[in-house]
Amino acid sequence: MDASTDNSLKALFSDIQRLSFDYFLKEANPANGLIADRNTKSSPASIAAVGLALSAYPVGVERGFMTRAAAVGRTLATLRFFWNAPHGPEPDATGYKGFYYHFLDMQTGRRVWNTALLLAGALAAGAYFGQDDESELEIRRLADGLYRRADWRWAQNGGATITHGWQPEKGFLRYRWLGYDEALILYMLGLGSRTFPLPPESYAAWLSSYKWKRIYGRKLVYAGPLFIHQMSHIWIDFRGIRDAFMRNHGSDYFENSRQATYLQRDYAIRNPKGFSGYGENCWGFTASDGPGPTKRHMTIGDRRFFGYLARAAPFGPDDGTVSPWAAITSLPFAPEIVLPALSHFHEIDLQAGNPYGFTASFNPTIAAADGRACGWVSPDHIGINQGPIALMIENYRSDFLWRLMRGVPAIATGLHRAGFSGGWL
């Protein structure tokens, strides 16, 4: 950690880390380990949130947020559930071919509405719980079994790249993982499989869809929403390791995410659309809730405001909504600009009334009913926002999850098969 970080700021991000972690303790079904997508009564479980929870429990043990016994209990309940849950082509099954539907009923675990984050979390748990007692041995067996079950070749559906998913009613979705996005971890896990590995050609096909851009004088593989530059980095330390694409451009994915973080601040300083509140310490454009009705928009004057949307910078969409979690999750990449933003969010009181730290998103352009300077604030917290905060703060503080995952054979194998070299590899 940077020695210049003063004690009050350290205390602030430690507090935010703990509050974000609490989401996985409170918005959970302890019987099956499922984690609610949102902190609302009717919310289904999100298996992406489950994967983040499995990765967060070891952090909780190390930081004293929960006991090792409690973490073992939660982890075992989760892995046992996914191993034993109905798995097949039936419409109400939990998953198929080793993949799982994104949303599940919190109680039954049956499908309500296929993911790498769950498997990454399972592998993290298997790597951490390494003692020889019966419970931790079972964690390792289940984590390995769940990973082995995923049929990555089936997920290609005859093509080079991986499809976005499969539905029992309609079959494979027509979209594929193409263009630089959060699927970097997906391809590493697929390439690293010992049972149904993706061929190296699959990763080469994905790389061929990248867009290298120069924006505001910065050169990077572009993706507008900031979460795309963060999710895979939760588990993999990309500092100094490069695939063929990054070698050709003299960069690596960590530096790429650093440039993307700065690009978001550059955009907020320029503020071309004139939204309120934007500035050098107020930025963070990503997938988030907004002030508009869900799946629709509302118009105020000549401006449109949206509900849940993948907001992006600098090419939009942008409706004045800022997500503090997006800025904070970039802490390992650019602490010198993230820490001042963290202080700013604290100064404008974005913790007021929020059980899990800062509000998920806010919009200063829309006046708040209570007159707060931050304007409209999101009423909900979301699991896939909370996990990255807790985990990336820890990677900044101690490299904990990065060091843990370096020892996972599937990760190292996947990186080597993708052509990565250098650094810790």
C-alpha cells in the first residue's frame, strides 16, 4: 500500500470493504449458499454474486469479518447445492452441461429467468481451504468437480468463440463473446479445463475482434463500461503478463485497465454533455441502475434518463448517472485518482441510509427530494457491485486473491494456452 495514504483514508476504505462484504453475509440463504441479486425481498439469486461470495469468504477470514468455521460452512453449503441441484435440459433445472442459469430462485434454486464467475469463485475457495480436515477436503473435491463438469466445447456450439448462453426452450443464444469484454476470465477457465478444454483457436478468434483505439491521447483496447476492465482482474493478476495482442501493442491488460480508468476521469473532467457533479473526483460509468423506470426511460426537458443500463465513457450512453463502486473497484489500477474520488463520495454523504457502504449509483443532475447535493440515489444494492469492491480493495491492500489464484493450475494452464508469458508466469 502507498505509504502516503493517510490513516483516515485507510480507515475509510477499510470501512467500505467491510460494509460491502456484509452483503454476502446478510443477503444470503445460509441453507444453500445462494446470494440475492439485489437487497429486495423478491430478488432471485444471481450466480455471479454467488461466485463473488465464494471468493470473498477467504478475504473475510483473513480480515476477521467472519470465522474460518463460518466460512467453511457457507462454502460447503454453496458447493453442495450446485453439485446436487437438478442439472439437465428441463426448463426448471438449475443448469445444464456444467453451466448454470444466471438467475435462480433463492429458496429452491430452480431457474427463474451460463457463468464463469461462479466457477472462478469455486476455484478460489478450493485454493484457500487447504487444510486436511474432512470439511475442507470436501470443499476442494466439490470445487474441482464443478469445474470439471463444465463442457466448454459444447458451449462453442460449433463455432470458434463461446456463445452467450443456452435456453431449454430455444437452444443456444445467437450472440457470442466477441470484442474485448468481461469474458477474459471465461476464456482462461475454458482453456484451462482438463476435461473439455477450449482450443487455442477459440481465444485467437476472440482476440481478432478487439478494437485498439486512441482516445484523449490514451491508447487502449476499448470498452466503454468500466466493469469490463475490472471483472477478470478480480481473480487474475495481469501485471506484466502478455498475450500476443498485448505484446504487439507494448501493453498488458493491467495497464489497459489503468488507461481505461484514467479515460473515465478524463471524460468526467471534459463533461461534454454538461451533467451536474462531474469532475476529476466524480466519475464511474458502468452497468448500473439509473433514475428512469426499469427497462424504459424518462424525459426531463431535452434529456433522457434511463433505468438499468450499461453506461459508458466517452462514447456513451451517459445520462448523468455515476456509480461509486465502479471507481472504487479500479483502486489497484490507479490509486492516485481513485482515493480522491473515494474521499469525494464520502464528503457528499453517499453512505447515508445505505447498509452496504456507498449508494450503488447516483445522479446529481436530478434534484433529490430531500435536497441532498448528490441528487437522485439508487434505492438498491446489487451483489455484483458489492463483491468487486471488497475483493479489489483487498487486492490493492495485499494482493491476496491474486496470489491465491496464481497457485490454481487451471488459471496458469489457461494463461499458457492463451499464449501469455512474462511476469509471474
